[in-house]
Amino acid sequence: MKQYAVIHAVAGLFEGYSDTTCEFFPKRGFADKHILQILSDYRKDEMCVDIDDSDPMNVIVTMTRQYMDYHACVPHDMDHDDWVAENMDDVSVEVFRIIEVDMSNRSDSTESCWLTWDQQDTSPAWDYFPLCMSLVARVSSDVMDNQPDEHGLEQLTEFISAVYYRNHAFIDVDDYVMHAFRIPKPKDSDNYDQPKDALSEWMDNNISFES
């Protein structure tokens, strides 16, 4: 079964990077309509100076309080990308990305699958949709390899808890910034949510907070 995820995110690590959202739709047309409805409001905002929708699966919106300067300079004195680069402190670049999620080959596991998003690269973090345990294990390994200090462990603990108790998990450790979104259960399918007590069991077996 295919679903279509719509990611709405700021580009990179600018203000609001932790607020990335993801909504899932059963058909591509619903995802397209969702983005068009949002863009219709952006077009009414004078701070919205550019909407690049040449690729409907990867729409880029540029917002700035310096909209008068933008219109005076672009395209007369410089192109869009150059202006944005020179005025980055006053610019917000947002992306709307449609990602096809094909779960037709998923197993009968009772665990949820997740869509991962690399916030710095503004793209899917992994080219597959991990189960809960796989997601937690890989992120834990990455954190323990790169930043096994108190901050890293605190972030990891919050991430693991979110995987088992919420639909959105987020980790921000140095240059490792990733969102994970629980892929909804298809209608009329068996429940594949992992029992919540698996969190405690996994942490007992895999995470040590001893120095």
C-alpha cells in the first residue's frame, strides 16, 4: 500500500528547524491539493517573494521582511539565489516535499515503520523505512559513536521515548539533526504498534548511563 508524506520544513538549521511537520495522505492528489491550499495563503503574504514549484514534489518558498529590497534587486541586479545568499539573516527558505511511501512489501511485524528526515540536508535521511527497534538501534549507534556525553545521552533518551510514545521523534546532537515520523497504520490492517513496555526492556539491554 502506498501513502504520500508531505514534509513542511525550513531549509537547514535556521529558526524553526525543530518544527518540521509531516502529514500523510492515501493518494498523491490529496498531497498535491494540501500543498496548493497552503501555497494559496503564502501568495497573499507580501513577505513571500518567491515560490519555486517547477517540481511539484519539491516546492521551495522564500520569505523575507526585506521584500521591497528583494523586488528592487531581483532580477534587475542579481538573481534569486545570489540575493538570498547575501541576505540570509533576513530570509526564511521553506520546503514542501512529497515522499512516496510504499509499504506493499512490509512484513507482518507488529512494529511501526518510520519516515526519517535529515534536517541539514533537507531530504530523507535514509532510503528505507525502519521499524521502531531498527530506528532506535541505528540512532543510538550513531550518537554513541559521535557524542557519548551527557547531552548526547539526554537527547538519545528523549528520542527513544518519543519513538515508543509519540508519532514524531527528534534528535539534535551537534551535526546530527534528524526528525522521524511514524507512518500511519493502513485502514483495516492489524495493529502494528510496539507495546510500550518494550522501551524499558530495550534501554535496559542496550543503554548504559555509567561513566
